[in-house]
Amino acid sequence: MNTASEEKNLAEHGELYDVQAMHAPIMRERAEPRDGYEPIHPVWALLFGAFLFWGGWYLGRYSGDFRVDVLDEKKSLGAAAVAAQPIDPVVLGERLYQGRCLACHQADGKGRPGQFPPLAGSEWVLGPPATLARIVLHGLQGKINVNGETYNGQMPGMASQLTDAQIAAVLTYIRQAWGNQADPVEGKVVAAARQATSARKTQWTVAELEQQPKEDPLPATTAGSVEPGKAPPAATPPATKTPKNN
Ligand code: HEC
């Protein structure tokens, strides 16, 4: 029966019987399994645990904090939220440069001697954006002098592959990379150049480019977005147009 210390313990807790001792036989023996209550195989328990763990990890990794704009890409957060994070034209321009221009003009913008002219320090790159836009839109052929060297190659036009905004971004990039310091190029400047030269099918020559206006009247479709103080310059008389392109 109970020892003296057990008696004391029982008295202290106000119990007449030692509950633990009473349960010991039951704890020692497991009940016979009954139909439908058999314990599952431990492998299943492990698999189930692993599956739960994976589910938690997956949610944590891919739920995107349950943000509406992450989970539903069609959902717009409104113009304000979009306008708050404008695309940096230099970042976009660098990516486009790597995909569209780097193969010829090289990563350092220095081109290849005798083959591809440099963009770093080039007076063409730092010059009028309207001319630059024309070069990228329709390409260039024949002799050209860049940084004191003469080149005579072929550059393809990209009018059908790049949007006005993309061309503006890549031009902005080349005007600010490799130590170049010129103003960014706006999409509407490229749009104006595209409109003014829409009939053109062949690459430019330097002689043709020099006859082109250095600034285009902005297209009617975007004229509404022009600031009042910045009306399109009237300095582009029809006489400067080359007969070839019209
Ligand atoms: C297939 C090669 C090639 C690709 C791609 C190319 N260019 Fe050119 N680029 C040339 C060549 C060749 C010339 C010189 C053409 C000539 O000799 O008449 C040139 C000339 C130029 C010029 C005027 C001369 C100068 O060095 O400043 C500019 C500006 C220019 N390219 C910008 C670009 C931009 C921006 C891109 C990408 C959107 C691009 N090029 C893609 C080959 C290329």
C-alpha cells in the first residue's frame, strides 16, 4: 500500500487514492485495435507532416503577402499608384541597349574600330534628338564621320520593332552613359519624327539626314499634352523637307 511519504502527499492534495497508481495498469497496456480505429502507419504520418510543412513553405514563398496587385495581375491599383512608380527611362533604356545595340556598338559604347562607330562622345548622340530618332527609326548607311574617324557601314532601322517610348528610353540611355551628358529624349519627340518620316522605306545617308529638320512639329494626337509655354516651334518651314521623302 501507500508508503508514509505517499500518505503525506495524498493528504496534502486532499485525495483519498493515488490516482497515478490506479491508472498505471491502463497506461501500461494498449487497447486492442478496433475496426476503423487502427493506428496509421508511421510513414503516412511522416508524409502528411511533410506535406503540411511544404504547404506552409509554399504559401510563405509565393503568397506575395496576399497583396491584391500580386495575386490578380489584371487588377489595377488606380492611376495614382501606377503614377507613383514611373519606369526609369535610363533603366529601361539600358536593357533595350543590351538587347538591340550592344552587339554592334559594344558595352562600353566605343564601337569597333573601322566597323561600328562609337556612341560615347559622338556628336550625333549628343546632337539634336530628332536626328537621333531618325537614325534608330530607319537606320543609316554610307559614309559617316564620328569622333574624327570615318565609317562606312550599315545600321538597320528599328521602326517596326520598337515603340516611341522604347526608342526615347534607349536614346536617353546612350545620351547619359559612358560619360555622355545630354538631356533625356521624350517619347513625343520620337513620335513626331516617326510621323514626319512615315513614308521612308530605306536607311538614311548622312547627306539626307543633314537636310532633315532638327526639330519636328509635335504630332496632332499628342499636341494636347504640350505645355502652354512650349508650343511646337514654328521654325520648320516646308521648304526644309527633302523631295525624296514626301
Ligand atoms: C547591326 C549593327 C548595329 C546595330 C544593332 C545598331 N547600330 Fe547604330 N550604327 C551601326 C553602324 C554600322 C553605324 C554607322 C552607319 C554608317 O556607316 O553609315 C551606326 C551608327 C549609329 C549612330 C550614328 C553614329 C554614331 O556613332 O553616333 C547612332 C547614334 C547609332 N548608330 C545608335 C544606335 C542605337 C541607339 C542602336 C540600338 C537601338 C543601334 N545604333 C544599333 C551599327 C549598328
